[in-house]
Amino acid sequence: MNKAMLTDLYELTMMAAYVDNRKDDTATFDLSIRTLPEGWGYYIANGIEDVIDYLTGIRFYSRDIAFLKKSGLFKQSFLDFLERFRFAGEVHAVREGTPIFSNEPILRVTAKRTQAQLVESALLNMINFQTMIAAKASRVVNAAARGNAVVSEFGLRRAHEEDAGLKGARAAYIAGVTGTSNVKAGMEYGIPLAGTMAHSFVMSFSTELEAFRAYVRTFPDRPTLLIDTYDTLQGVKHAAIVARELAAAGGQLGGVRLDSGDLGALAKKVRTLLDDYGLAEVRIVASSDLNEYKIEALVKTNAPINIYGVGTELITAKPVAAIPGIYKLVEDSGGARMKLSPEKRSGPGKKQVFRRIGADGKYAKDIIALHNEPVSGVPLLTLAVKNGRRVRPKPTLKQIRDYSLGEVAKLPNKLKGIDVSLNYPLEMTPALKALINTLTKKGSH
């Protein structure tokens, strides 16, 4: 996880100027997200564990120093400083998988100014993308669940290169998808693998029936057959023939997949045929440029689909290209700091977020307070790194997933739709408001 050079140039130039001017006091930065995309009810914090691994292992190696020296931008004294660089600060963060909302701290870094400054770009890179994909996946999973269906992630071929495919698959699994087609993600993270066959396989044989028989000969344990290469309803008949042959040999057909056409209408016809053939246990898998809106529409028509394979729009969070995560200075040796730029104001001081639970057991509201205020509620930011070392045990992916699904279940149902128009209640304490007013008045003079 050493990614010292995964940074923007201005992080290094600011660091160099801090070192040159002997300004390396302790500073605190907050990471938050300014707004939610239109219609979204919440985010799911992701990338937190990657951040902890990154911070506790960051260092500059000889090839890094050589590259920076060759640039001609930096003094030798600063390059020497980088050779000795280690992150020795502390981090308070929400648990990975926590539902979060706009304008509340997800993570707080307190360290020497140079240390806290360097890591800005990498932290935003890790958290923004993974949080966005987890939230998108949660929307898709919620839509499918309303029809008692599950979701598999099929996005590798449309992901923005390898790392996005891997991290996206992980984020989607945390948010509730049941499997991924990405074999490397399965190997790296232990995510269950899911997949069927392509139309090219079916077209590689003289007939569709021959293709199906060839496939189940190799994979007799609950295979899924793609039935829409030629004629979908004829494909069901061929699948039924193979299912009977499998049963005679002690096997069982697992499912059939639809990848084109009017998925809702076809699924109903396919379900009727499968049931008529005595194949009530065979599931219907649907794919074809799906998203939460299309799934919601299919659910409303009672389409008998058991599994949705979602690729492009999940792994890219389409149509949301990026989310506005920010990392802002909130306190240093001079006290609380606040940015006053129009539409980009930041919240000053070290802060904590408290989550209140209502009488119905659902989350009722969040309260943002100064970090040392005695406020009732569940504090979301907990100590994860101290003196540059991890102090919070690293959870397994299953533990993160189970926790996240449990937390999403506690959200008000109105936040889990696909066109959310109401905001989750978010309040600030009087003390935080007073600090904001004081700094606003001070900055306007």
C-alpha cells in the first residue's frame, strides 16, 4: 500500500514551503463530501481501511527521491526530509460501511502539518470513488430487494481499468451484491464468483442445444444457460431438455439468463414455460444495461426475475461521474480555521458526529458537534491510527459487509428509494454554530 507518490504536485510544493519556512506545527484536517447526487439518500463510507493501510505504511523510496530530484523543483534539504518521512499522527474515522451524509466528517487527520498535507490527494482518491460505487450499488440492491431478487456485479469490462474494477467490486459487495464476475476480485477479496456464458459460446456450436449440452458437460453443478442468442422461447425449450438430461445424471440446472429484449415480458413467458416443464427451481437471471431505475420498473410489473446482473451503470455509478469529497484544514496551533469562499465554506474545529436513534429503532438524525462536547448519541468517529500505528483492529470483508447491511437497514425507508427528495436531518450544536459565527465575522473584516 505504499503510495507516497500518489499525490498532486501542490501537496509536495506546499510541504517544501512549510519545511523551508519552519512551519510544521500540528494541524487537523477533515474529510467530508459536500453534496449528495440528486435523488440519492445517502452514501456508504468506503476506502477507510485502504486509507489506514496507506497512512501506516507511507514512505519515500530512493527511486521516488531520484525522480523528484531530477525535476529540479526541490532543494536537497527537502529531499532529505522526504527520505525520513513517516506518518506519525492520529486518525479518527467512521467504520467502513457506515451510511453517511453530506457535510459531515467521515475522517479526521491530526498530525504535523507536512504529514497531514501530503496525504490529501491520496485520501480523496481512495475514499471518493469507493464511496460513490458503494452508494450506487446500495441503490441497485435496494431496488432489486423490493422484488425479492439479488444482484451480481458484472462491471469489469466497463470499469475504468483494473484498480477501479477491483475496488468497485469490493465496494459493491460491501453494499450488498451477492457476487462478482471479476475473478481477480474473487481471489483478492474472497467475493463469491458469478457468471454464465456469452453469446459467442452458443454461436460456436452448430445448434443452441449442442452448445448447452457442451457447457453442462463441463459444468454440471447448477449451471446457468444464456437463452436469447436466437429465439428466447425456443431457448427455454432447449434448456428444459438439458435440465432433464442433467437430472437423469444426478445434476440440476441452476438458471437461465436473459440479456436482451423486453426483460419483463420475456421473464413472465420464460417463468411460465419453466414451471410447465416442472422446473420451478430454475432461476431467471436478467442483464442488459440495467440500473436501479430499470430494476424498479421491472419489480413494479412483478417480473419474475431472481438475479440481476448489473455492470456498466454500477461500476461507473452512471450518471454520477464523481462525488465532491473535500479535505479541509479545520484547526492548527493558531486555533480553529474556516474557509469562507462562497458555496465552499468549511466547518471549523475538531468535530464529532453523533447519530441518534428514534423510538422505531431507525436512525433519526445526526448531530455535528465540537469533538469534546458531551452530546447524546452514537459517536461515529473513532480512533483508528495513533502515533502512526493502527489501533483499530482490521475487520474482514465479511465483517464490513455485515455491519454495513445492518446499518443501512436502520436508515429510514424514505432514504432507500431511487428518487429521494427529503434530506436526512443533520444538526449542528450551538457551540459549533457560535464558532462558525465568530470566524465568519472575523474573516469578513
